[in-house]
Amino acid sequence: MAIPKRQLDTWTKQGAVTNSKKTYGKIERSLKSDRSALSQHDHDWEIYLQGSYANHTNIYGDSDVDIVVRLLSTWRSDLSGLPKEQKQAYDEAYVDADYTGRDFYEDVRTSLYRRFSRGSIEPGSKAIKLKSDDAPIPVDADVVPCVEHRNYNYFRSEDDEDYEDGMNFRTRDGGRKIINYSKIHRSVGEDKNRSNRTNGNYKPTIRMFKNARQKMCEERIISDGTAPSYYIECLLSNVPDRYFEGNTTSRFQNIVDYLEDATLSTFTEQCGLRDLFDDSNPDRWNRQDAQRYITGLQTLWNSW
């Protein structure tokens, strides 16, 4: 037996986006309003979507909207790749900020309290969750306050510097540092989806493999949490463009065959800046779970 093509075709479809847009708009307006605690400072910050809705890889049933609120006037830097003289030049150019990421987090939380009921807000380890059951938003939202992260390629002066731009925050349960490059992730995905690379098949294929994950969880082939959506995108970003050619049946088979034979230790996140796997870090994906997911895909195909 095999997964019918009509089922694979259905799995490529994008889920609804109207409610996510409405939710994002309401939260954005609340944080930018005159009553917002953020409006009482002259600090530079921005708000944007990340995750499946931002990347157009959301599937039917996806609910939570991931929203980044990023402080730009304060940042954290990775200078590990710079020579000694450039590190010194950086230290001479910039001083420590008096408005911290913790201050920013509190202002974001206070701003949300002023607009939404306290019962609808649940501060978590990595995000502030707004629950749609108690707040005037169509779907739940995870709001992530963070600061800019700069992974420096070189620094000669304030006017002559180059870095990869990301986001940086610490978890509320232990202060573990989380770094993400969601804007670069999005840009790389859009490029891989272009007609001259995968003929627009990349993102529909991601949705197909996310839906396959959902089915595997329902059938108890894998457990919930084995293959988070973000890491499925990263996994498939390492698959060469040619495997996204053809109909859904050939794409599914060819990609699974490729992944079964691939050297996973060479894979990177979609942004290309970090290894995909870090078995020692509880906030990252591990190869054992990735292998369970890949093996599960073949099991799902054979047992349909």
C-alpha cells in the first residue's frame, strides 16, 4: 500500500490565514497605542510574525500565532569570529545599554495587561501566551519579547561593520539563552520556493510533510513533540532542489529516500548559520528524534 496521491495533494494545501492576521493586527495596535508602556520610552523596537504563518507553511488546524517583539536599541553580540583588534574596536565603539531585555519584557507584558484581561495572559518560559478563550482575538498567540542579536562577521568601526541579524532572549525558567534567525529563515525559504529553484513546490511540500507528521502522531507511529514544525522546515531545507520536482507522490518518495540515506550530522538550520542538531541542548532538535520522524514517514507510507 501507499499514501494515495489525492491525500498527498490535500496535505499540500495551506491552512486559513484570516484569523492569524486579525490576531496579529490587534496585538500590534495594542503595543503601539498611546496607552502602551512601550510608548512611554524613546526606544527603537519592531513587531513581526514568525513561524508557519509568516513562512506560509501553516496547515489546517494550526492555531497559535507566533509574534516577535524585538528591541533594536539594545542588542547582544557574538564576537567569537572576530580577531582581537576588531573585538577591541567594538568595545571602544559601544557601551552597555541602560535599558535591558528584562526591562523590555516587563514593558511588553505591562502593555498587554493594559489591553487584555489578566486571565487571558499566561507568561511562559519562552513566550507570553494570549488565550483566545478569554481575549478578543480569534486565535491564541505567543508573543516573544526579545532583543536584537548580532552575529558579527567583521567590525572595523560603527560605519564599517557586518553581522547576521537575529533575535536573542532568555527563558524564564532557568535563563537559558535562545538565539533565532527567523528573518533569515524566512528569506531563505522564499528563495528556495522560487520558480527557478523548486517551481514553487518547496512550501507546499513542507506542508505535506507537516501533515504527515500529524497523521503519524494520530497513528502513534511517533509521539507528539518528536518533530516540531520549525525543524521539519529546517530538515527539508537541506534536501537538494531537484527532489522537489514532479507530483506529490514522487516528491514524497524521493525526499524520504534521500533523508534515509543522508548524513544528518551535516545538516544546518534553514538560516544556514547553525547546525540543525544539538543533542546536548534541550531547546534544540536531536538526531534521534529526527531519525524517528524519517523512519516514521516510511512506516506511514508502507502501512497505509
